[in-house]
Amino acid sequence: MQVVHGLAGIAALLAVSWCLSEDRWRLPLRIVAGGIALQLALAVLFIEFPPATAVFATLNDAVGALQTATDAGTALVFGYLGGAPLPFSEVTPGASFVLAFKAFPLVLVISALASLMLYLGILQRIVGGFAFILRNTLGIGGALGLGGAVHIFVGMVEAPLLVRAYLMRMSRGELFALMSCGMAGVAGTMMVIYASLLGPVIPGALGNILIASVISTPAALAIAAIMVPFEAGAREPAVLEQSDPPSSALEAITRGTTDGIFLVASIIAMLIVFVALVHLVNAVLGLIPYPGGGAFTLQQLFGFIFKPLLWAIGIGTSELDTAAGLMATKTVVNEFAAYLDLARLPPDALSPRSKMIMTYALCGFANFGSAGIMIGGMSVMAPERRSEIVELAPRSIVSGTLATMSSGAIAGMLV
């Protein structure tokens, strides 16, 4: 019944995409069918195939090693705030955990390692393999295949930047598909952060987050092709573009660390501002009478929309309020805040299966803040297409959300 429910849920999400399509009678069947089939095949391979699961288990161990190494640096710089022994007794368990000093420094380390991997050509080979699979299974253009593959590892602005030379040549549908991939994935730097947060409540957290980001990419391409149909482009391989590549491994590490500082500052600023804005909006909405008592909130408003979709992908009826609240937080604030809430839930708030579904469903940048960042970044890269980018950005939040929810449905089928 889990499999039947999951497949029905995916069908429901595709039906929603079709209802929101710009041209409902122009359906690129190969891209749509190939994207969903590839999503299912990759999920089965990564979750059910023992050698693949062993690789992801090793990755989870690597996260622990990275966190330990980062703690050594933060303990030196920040003292007990960064992980050094406490000079006092901790009255409340977990009270010494300060997000800014314990979680965010890991972004710096991952950013430096990612820059080094790009310099050494390791990242290009991994991305090239995924791009080859996308081109030859879905029949999409080389630039879109490369952009979609890059989105598995970098953010919604960094990936278009690496394929900047191709942005002006993409059709409207291909541009939307590229934006949808950005909303349906998370950057590699953030995967490790989320895994460190979810490790205590989700077995193999990093492996599941990485799998979610990978399998959501073909789903995003399929859903984007339904919402803004496009024809398959030229399938010749595209190449990653680096305007000013580092001259040495040491420079690559230095640049990656510097970029990480900007990323950490952006994350902190976005969290502070958007949490504050949501509280302000909720204060205004609280003036509206809410049936049954209590205060009316923005999360409740979006929760009403998400409840039927979450039920369709496998969340139990008694858990819908909690799950819808998480999805609403992810959309209104961001996925970081939603993962924080997921990690802090009481043990009996969601079943282990529902927690796994939500881990996958939340794994994407589809929120209002990310849309603003995407508009700003891509408009600079392709100023001639600014109006098109602005028009498509809100729709990409929808397509990205539907893609990650389809991955949640598949997780519910296989766990």
C-alpha cells in the first residue's frame, strides 16, 4: 500500500503541475516520463542497492570527521562557545549549543574543500557524469543538462554563473527548468550543515539529504517541462565556465574560505530578517479572528495548501498539522529554519517514516528569499532577460516545491 500511495501521490503532484501549465496540450513526454523514471531508478539504486548505501554510510562518517575537525578550529577561536570544555555546569542539556558558533563555521570548511575540488577537476568529473545521464535519458540540451547537474552541488546563483555563457541561448522553458533545478536542490555546503542538525533524529542524515538533492533534479526538469513546455535542445556537452580560475591549490582554498565568509554572513542575515518579517506579518494576522481560538499565522495559511499534498505523498492524517507547519516554514522562511524545527520536534510528533518523508520534501531552496536572490543574481548575468526571470521566479518556487515533495513520496515508498 505504501508503494501505491506513493505513486498516487506523484501522479497528484504531476496533475497539479499540469493544471498550472502555460500550455497544457503541449507536453514533452520524453522529458516528463524520463525525468520521473530516472528519479525512481536513482532512488531505488541509492536506497536499496547495498554497495550504494555503503557509500552513503561512509559519507555520513565523513561528516562526523569534518565536524570534529571544524570544532577544533572553532574551539580555538571561540572557546567554549565553539566547542571547548564549558567553564560552568550546563543546567539545561543543549543550552550551550550556539548556532552561529557551532554550525555555521562548517560552511567555511566545506566551501574551501569545494573550491579545492573544483580546482583539481574532481567536481567537473562528477558533474559531467550526471550531465551525461540527464542529456541521454531526458534528451535535454547540453547546457541545461550541465546546469541541472551542477545544481546538485551548488546554489541557485552559483550554478547559472558556471553556465553563464549559455543563458542567452536558452529557450524560455529551458531557462525555467534551470531555475526550477535551483529551487529543488540545496548547495553542497548546506547539505553538511543540515546533516549535522538532523543526525540525532534521522539515520544516515547526509546520505538521505544528498540522495534527495540528486533525485529531485530529474523531477524538477520533468515538472518544469509540464509547467513551461520546451523542446529538447542540442545535446552537445557544455563546459563549466570559470572567469578567473585560481592558479594554485592554496589560492583555491583561500578563495573558497573567503566565499564561505560571504555565504555565512548571508545565511545569518537572511535568517534574522525573514524570521523577524514573519513575526511581524503574524502579529498583523493575529488580529484576524481564528476559528477555535488561537492566533492566525502565515504558516497556518500555507499549511492549508500543503495538507492535501502532504497526505497524498504519505503523511498520516494525525501528523498533517505538524508536517504542514514544517513545509510552510520552509516556504515562508527557508529550509534551514524548517530543518531546525524538524530536529527539535518532540519524539512522538512524527513517525520515523514521516520524518524521512519530510527530510526529502524539505530539501530544496524553494522559498521567497531564494527567489529574490535568484532574481538578483541571474538578472546581472543575463540583463536582457530580466523581465522573464522576474516573471518565472515565483513559478519556480512552485515547481521546486512539487519536485522535492515527489522525492518525499518516493522516500515514503522505499523506507
